[in-house]
Amino acid sequence: MIPSLKEWDKKYRDQGLVIIGNHYPEFSFEEDLTNLKSAVAEYGIEYAVTQDNDGTTWKAYKNRYWPTLYLIDKNGHLRYVHIGEGRYNETESAIQSLLAEQY
């Protein structure tokens, strides 16, 4: 998933795509912000990544699976959800469609 997210970020950022990774730790060492920063640097992630130690964002979306991808349109409406790996071409098509929409 991360390689595709990085590719989409580079390809579509200038067209308005904003990617935000949400890190909800599974283990206590993952709650340390320094460890998260190290992992983001190690993987060369340039998009924003939030630290969601309490799972506030995870729970707000009623998320139960990792990874889950959400596409939100320019008006803030949830328009696409994909659970798990795969369907990268379908997801990229959805990104392109949303970016092409007018307000």
C-alpha cells in the first residue's frame, strides 16, 4: 500500500490530492512519536501521517480493518472506501475522477 500512496502523492499532489496516513499503534513501542518519525523517514513518506494513539480517528470512521483507504471529495464527503491491499487501478481511477470534479 505504501508504495502506491507515495506514487499517488507525487503524481496528484499538485492537482489537489491530500494524503493523510493515520497511525493507530498496535504495540506500545509504536506509540512513541520518535519511533513513528523514524519509520516515516525510513520509508521515505512525504505525505502527512497522524499519530492516533487513542484510536480517535480510527473509531470515528468505525474502522475495523487495516489497511483501509478512504477517499473524501472536495466538499468533505466520503466517496470511496477500499479495505485491504489491491485494486490499485480502481483506486487510482477514483482519485482521478474526484480530482476532475468541480465544486
